[in-house]
Amino acid sequence: MKIKIAKSLAILLLVNTLNAEELDTVVVEGTQESYFENTSTSSMKNESSDKTIPYTVSVTKGTLIDDLHAQRIEDTYDYSTGLTKVGKNADAIMIRGFQTNLQNIQVNGMSGLISRMGSPSTSNVDRIEVVKGPSSVLYGASQPGGMVNIITKRPQPVQKTTLETSLQTYMSNGVSKFGSDNGITTTLDTTGPVNENLFYRFIAVGEKLNSYRDNVDFENLYIYPSLLWNISDNTSLLLSMEYGHEDGSADDGLIVANHNISTAANLNTVYQESDNYDNDEGTAFDVNLDHFISDNLFLNFDWRSVFHTDDRKLYENRAVNQGTTVSDTTLTRRNRHQYNERDWHSFDTNLNLDTIIADMKHNLTLGLAGNYRKTDFDRVIYGSTVTPNLSIYNPTLGGTATDNQSHRRKTIIKSAGIYLQDKISLTDDLTLVGSTRFDKTRIDYKCTRRLGNCADDTIKTSKDFVGSIGTIYNINDIFSLYGSYGQSYDPSSAERIDDLGNPLDTEKSKQYEIGTKINVSKEFNTGLSFYKINKENVAERTDLGNYALSGEVESKGFEAELQWLHSANWQFKSGYAYNKAKYISGKSLGNTQALTPEVTAYIFTRYNIPQKIYGGRLGLSTGITYRDKIYTSSSKSTRVELPSYARVDVGAYYSVNDWDFSLNIENITNKQYYESGTQDYRIYSGEPRKLTINIKRTF
């Protein structure tokens, strides 16, 4: 699929010419919406002021998402303090030294994504809230680094429709020349009233993208309809549905010789066949009911069901064979066809009560939650080696392999939990938050086709009790100090057993955190936090090929964030994070946690020229992101060091009447860098210089 960029650019220029009006230049005070948000819902399960939250919460508003021209959630991570993209899958995020899993990524506070292979679209996103540290008390099983909560757009009572088209191409000689690998994305977003009590919203996205990597393409269809019914003054019902279908080329990245990244081939080198694929399809249904029982008692009910399949067929990278010279190095590939099905049903209902006890204000939240997850993982083809091996620099694709069927595994996970949180206003300036949760989980695992290495059928149950406590003191209207302690849990897979055949205990984590918040106004805000997280019961391989809970990882560091709306025309946002995550016990004692940079930092600024230009407003932006070196494995014998890098992104924006135009150049210096990887046989590079032109019309 090759999209003719020249024709698309000609259309853009024609549209711009027809709609530009040459007017006298006048000086006006343009306005920017602040990137800062002083309230959030994720950390407390209700809307709370930042001054009453004894945790670190980072919010990426839709304003910044638009300025970044972030089409996927992962495009915002580099500009969110302490987040690092570490792979291609939807849950490939590192937060405070720990990689997330699918439970760490929520949609309106509910788990279950419709995509596994790719990051979620931003087309339906109002804002992204990141709660740092353990979140198990309110959200159940999860990894301890933090939680990403995607808050979606809601139907509005005022009619509005936007139609948006984005065109992209790469500009990197030797990798992808201008106009050779292109893409187009079209988005429709329409909302309005059906009647005075019923509102609708419909969002649809279509994408066709060519990668800078040879014969790697991607197509996506995404639909998000929703209805909001205000049943009465006290009750509202929100119904929504998500559908996503992704067709992509399978791509296992690059390989290196001698565990040295400098030996990697050109960035566009691909070791998979042109007919290898990664396909992903998912549908989700959501129900949200809000009801005010009285002025101080509120009921919330949420339900989310996800039906998901992914289908992956490829000759996958398996092992690097070191030659006598670097150019003699070859790659062994493995024949694999994996078909997975996932059903995910979850509910959460809670009562929120404002009351006074012992002359102190209490905000009490009592909730019940449950999850039912069913997975069916089928290795349709697996295990056989593809012959011949491929050269690291001059791979001749093709080869043959037998189609050996392997095992099929089915798992059902049921969990139910009850939680209680009390936010107490000890004084007007001192808030204490305490919460606790009890959860019970049952995992039924069966190997329904016993071919290859398939674990024995297992039933595993666990009962987990976690808690958290924190306090925040507002010294004055500007300065706040806070401290907290939190716990999290994550049951181990039922397939993992010890040398005696017993299932493994639950992973347990705890965090200590202190920090300060400075909220001058929506114009100037900054925060600084220090934390230490310990995760116990980390599974490590034994000599017999099973697992032992011998590992413990300690992650500690600090984060600083600043947001400043300097004037009506200029603002910037910046962040700095330092983290050191190491094994402090087990076979990997002293080793650095894989894919954890010590330092990440960013700055993003936008300036709007105050004078009108041809009747419209012009804005300019610059963003710089930095990531320290990372290792592709926690084992010193298998890891590859991926060097540190800084990337520069720029943008220009022009708005006139109902039209918005933007031009974004990502990686304008064409820096060659590597984002993530697995050992030495699967290294993912960052994108070279990329140009995106965007046209949006609002009706």
C-alpha cells in the first residue's frame, strides 16, 4: 500500500488557498487552555481536588494531546513524567521501574482493552490520568508502578461535528525517503442532542499507514458510539460501545551481534516474510449509572465487557548465532501461528457518602467489584525451525518450516473484592485518607491439547488483603506537603509452578512516598515526589526449568513536574524523573531491572503569535524528550545496552474561522535511536524524521 503524498499535499494547498481571507493585521490577545488540571477522578474514585490527594497524579489533557498530534495513547508517554514506552503491545509501559500489565490500563476506571497488539486510539479520549504507585486498593490486582486511566469523551447537549484528516510521510534518506512510505488517518466526531434529555456521540477513525520498515503496513478501523440519558435531575445513564479492527504486518524488529547495538542493520531491515501478519479485533460494551440518592449520598455503577481476538502468524526471531565476524552473524527463526481469544467482564459499584463524624468531614466510599476473564490461547503452529538462517545484514527471505501443531491452553479467572475508603478533613488544611480492600481470586487452568511443553491442569485460589494510608497538609493556599504508604498485589499465573509442583504465591508490593505540591493557580504549578517500592515474590527460573519465588526488586527515585502558563499566548510543561530499579535478592541479585532508564525528562512549549495573520491565529511548538540508556534483559549475560537519546519535535498550528491546520515534525534532527527490545534478537527502533499534516473542519 503506497499512498500518493504529492496528490494529498496538492489538495491541502488548494483547501488552504480557498479558505484563507486576507485581512488587516491587528494585535489580539490569543488564549491558550492551560495544560494543568487541578482535579482528577482516578485516585479517589470521585472528583477530588489536587490539594486533597496525598498521591502523585499526572493528567494529560486533550489540549496537549492535540498539540502533540498524538494519535495513540503511547504518543503521549514521552511527555508524561516517569512513563516510558518499552514495546509494541498496548500494555508496554514502564512506570517507576515496573512494567504494567493489562490491569494497569483502565478505561473510565474499568479494566479491559479492545486491542492487545497496538496502543489505544486517542480519538475518543478527553484526558489521561496517571496515578503513580500501587492502585490495588481501589482497582484490584495490578503491578505497583502506577495506573493509566483513559477518560473518554462524553455526549454533549450542543450540536458539534468535526471532520479531520491527517497525512504523514517520513523524511530520512537511507531509511525512508520523502513520499515513499506514507499514511492517512480520517476521523469523524459528531455529538449533539436527540431531545432535551438524550444526547449522542459518534466517533469513527480509519487509518492506512506505511511504516519506514520495509513491507510493514498497518490498517485500522475504530468506532465509538455513545448515548447519555439524563433520566431525571438525580439520575443519568451512559451507554457506549467500542469496536476496533487492526490488520498489521508482523515485525519482530532488529537483531544485533555480540550483544552490541552498534552492529544492528539499517533501521528498515525486516526479518519477517511479507505475508506474515498481526491482526487484532475487539468489541467492548460499557454501562455507567450515576444516581444521587440524596444531597450527600451518591451511587455509581459501572460495567464493562470486552470480547477480543488476536491472530499472529509469522517466522519469528528466535536466536542470534554469533559468527567469526559480525557480518557472519545469522538469525534463527521459528515458525509460529498463535490465535488467542479473551473475554473480560467486570463491574464496580460504590456508594459515596459525605458526612460529619466527631466534628470532622468524612467522604466515605464503599465499593464492590468483580471480574470474570476467560482466555483461550492456541498455538496452531509452533516450534519448528525455519531453514536456512538469515544473514544479519543481507537477509534473503523465504525459507521452509514444518507446520507442527502445539498446545492449547484455557484459563478462567474469577475475582471478587470489597473496598472501603475514608477521606477525613482533620482540619481545613489537613486531610487524611485511609483505604483497605479484600479480594478473592480463583484461577482454573487447563491444557486442552497436550502437545509440546504444556503445564498440568491447575486450580489456584488466593485471598489478598491490602491497604493504604496518606495525608496531605496545605501549608497555605500555594504549598502542600504529603506522604503515603500503599500496597498492591498481583496473583501469579497458574501455569507457573515450583519444583514440587505447587502454584506460586501472589506477588506483593509496597510503596513509601513523600512529596510537595505548589499550586499558585492554573497558570503555575509544580510538584516534587520521592518514593521507594519493593516487590516481593518475583518468580525466577530454577535449574529444573520451573519457578521459585526467590526474587525481590527495589525501585526508588524522584519525580519533578512543572506547568507554567506564562501568558495568554505562551505556556510550557516539563518533567524530570530519576529511578533506580535493581534486584536485591534472588539469582539476579544486583542486576538492573530490564527496560528501566535511570533518567527521563521532557519539555514542551507552545507560543501563539498575538497578531492575526490573514484573519487567523498562528502557533508554534517545540518538544524535547530524553531517555537514559536501558538494558533489554535483567541478565548481564543476555542483555543489550540501548543508548540514551534526545529527540526534538516541532509543530505549527493555524486556525481560521472553522478550520484548523497543523504541521508536526517528529524527530526533526533525524536521530537514530532504539526504544526497547528483548535480549539480542528483538530490538525495536524509534521512528526517523516524520512529517504529519493535519486538516480539521468544525461544523
